[in-house]
Amino acid sequence: MTPNAILILIIVYFGILFYISHRVSKKDDSNEAFFKANKNSKWYLVAFGMVGTALSGVTFISVPGEVGAPSGEQFKYFQFILGNAIGFIIITKLLLPIYYRMNLTSIYGYIEKRMGFYSYKTAATIFLVSRTISSAFRLYLVVIVLQRYVFDFYKIPFFLTVLISLLLIFSYTYRGGLKTIIITDTLQTFFLVTSVILTIYFICDSLDLNAIGAFNEVKNSNYSKVFFFDDFMTSKFHFVKQIIGGMFVTIAMVGLDQDLMQKNLSCKNIGEAQKNMFTFTGIFVVINIFFLSVGALLYIYANKNGITAPLDLITNKPRTDLLFPEIALNHLSIMPAIVFLLGIIAATFATTDSALTALTTSFCVDFLNMDKTENLNKKNMVKTRYFVHISFSVLVFIVILIFNTINDSSVVGMIFKVASYTYGPLLGLYSFGIFKKSKKVNDKLVPIICLLSPALTYFISENSKKLLFGYVFDNELIILNGLLTFIGLYLVSKTSNEELHF
């Protein structure tokens, strides 16, 4: 597929998003619509749209790529997905009722009422830092693909590709916010799901396989091992580590994250929000099975046709997360290339537009108090929101450029590694707030604890083989971080005369 054809496809795609944005936001660009979509979102649209937000371009490219990674990962990611599903159920039954009962716009309002001002600002700041970094990582992965296969052809530098991507996102989200994103993410998820299903079809067709033949081919390949039970102490792939890590990463990165929770809070009531989450969980698990299947089929196709993953321009080592775009754009026909591009663009921009909206919401509500009745629809507040929105776009731009200069590992692994350090304190804060209602913390010491916990977690992780008899951490590192935060909060708390009930 030529760069000109890809560019035309991108222009048409964003033209559709701009049209939707204009239709949705032309009558109402208020802060209430931006933050909460006027509390009128349809649960089934939220559930379907959340799939694209949760998956992102990372899942679309890196997960299939890691199926055949030299480390022997195969289908081990599905263990993590099962942990995710358990985490989603816990969020649905434990956290959502709290958020709805308190009628929150920003979920960090819970911390303010439970622990105090400094704890509240700390929680909100953790989210802003965490989501900015993770969103930058996700967008970075797709920009690499666009740069390699499109913009290098036009001699456009990497930084300008990033800037164009963020300007496009800003232009269709800054007015309507969540109200627009509920609609655009539904459309983008449709493209994503359709893309992965059609990709499987096209690869099977190229390999002359029907559905049963493809299943048997994957089953009998060297890429189909799902459950790993060997070497609990030293292996990162062990079933228990992946299940527990997946569960707690989900609770922290979804249930304690303003981004996905903001969509849930736009539903009319808790019943619809819970229906949304249960439906979303089922779709999420199934679509990830498809992604892993794509990965196995890609490597089978690559081996039969002598294709290898492109080399990283910095490390000169094969990049597994570029195998999918390499095959889709350079070795299959025009239709698979179009399908791939629609999928990756939909996955990534559904994640990034949602994240920018959540970052703007959190800052406006948690630091500028825009959810207060007297401020909600002031004209100057709407203009201030525009400024905040573009400021976070600029910040993500800067983080991507920094990451581009230092990246030396898989983007999937990097995102979850960073998440273990940044989201861990949130896990500790909410756990303490929910399960130790008779305790009142020393509010001013909470920021210090939330800085010390990740530092101590890093030290333990780097020396775990010596300190813990050879044990090696993976995604369950977030549990250690949350536990250290919980212990720190307990040590600086005292028994309250009145137990809290929210």
C-alpha cells in the first residue's frame, strides 16, 4: 500500500470524526457535557466504546508481536487477561457503587472526603502523571508505524508526525469532550473489532486455511501455550503471577483511573453502569483471544514466507511489535492493509482522545473546582477548559519525544512496568480508605508516603533475587507498591471516634 493511499485513508477517517464532533457539540459545549456527557449516555454505547479505549494500539500491535517473541511468551498474555476480567468484576461490584453513591465527577473526590485535602491532591496528581505517561507510550507506538510507512516517504520529521496526530485529536475533542467521545469511540471500536476479525480472515486466506484448519495450525504450533506453571520464583510467566498481576493492574489502571471511570459515570444510574461493565468484560476477553490468534497466525505466515520483524533503528535488534504492520502493509494485498490501518488508528486514537479528555476533566475538577455549581457553566471556565485541554496535548507531545530518545524495550512491558510504580500508591490509598474506615490518616504526610512507596518498591524489585530467595517480580509488583503505601498510611493514622460510611 502506497504512502499516498495511506494518507488519503487517514484524511477520510478523521473527516468522519470531525463531522461527528461537529454534530454532537454544536448545540452544547458546556463543561457539564464535556465532563459527564450530561449523565445521559446509553450503557451499551459506553460498553462497546470502552473496548477501543481499553485495548489501544499497544494491544493491536505489541500483543500479537509478543506471541512469537524470543522470550517464549506465546499465549501467556491470556493469563493476564483472565486476571483483568476478575479485576473488572471487582470494580463493578465494589468501586462503582461508591462513585455513584457520592455522585462524583472526578473519582478522586472520594479521597478528599475520606482522607483530606493533601491526600486528594496527591491522588489526582498521581493520575495526571500516570495517564500522561501511559497515553504518550500508546500513541508513540502508532506514530512509529505512521512514521515508518507514511511520513518518512514525505520526509516529515518524527516530531512533526507526533504534533499532527495530537492536533487532530485535540480538534475533535476540545469542545464536546466526553459527549463526543462516547459516539466517536463506539465508531472506532467498530473499526477495531472488524479489523482484527478481517485480519484473521485475510491471513488464513493467504495460508489456504479454513477456520478449523487455522485453529489446528495454531494449536500445533510453537506459539499456543497458554498456561505456565513452572518456576514460580524465577519465571515472570507463572500463572499465579499473571492472574494476580492482571487483577490488581486492572483495579488500579481502570477502577482508580479517571479515564475509563468517567465513561461509567456518564450513565444514568448505577444499574446501567454495571450492565455496561459486565458487557464490556465479556467483549474484552473475547477480542483479546482474537488478538493472540492474530499473533500466532502472523508468525506462522512469516516463517512460511521468510519474513522477519523489522530492526529497531536505535538498537538494531528485531522489533516484534513491528511484525504486524510489516506483513499487513508490505506482504498482503490492499484490503488487509486498509483493514490494518483502520484498526490501529481506531485503537490508538480511541485511547488517546479519551485520555486527554480525562486529564482535562481531572485537572479542571480536582485543581480548578469547575464542578462547583457556581463555576460549571461560566463562559470563562469553558475557555479555561480549552486552555487546559491544549496544555495536556502539548505535555503528551513532550513526553513522546523524550520516550523516543530512551526507549529500549517492548512498549507493552514498559507501560505496565511504569504503571506498577505510578498506580501502586492509588491502590494503597483506596484500599486503606475502603477497608480501614475507623482510621484517620495524618493528611499532610500522605504525599511523602506516596513518594517513598514507589522508591522502596523499585529497590525491592531490583534486589528481589537476593532479598526474596530468587523471586522475580512481574505485573504483581503493583501489589507490593500498594501494600507499602497501605502500611505507610496505617503507621501515620489513628483511630477515629466516628466510622465513615462512604
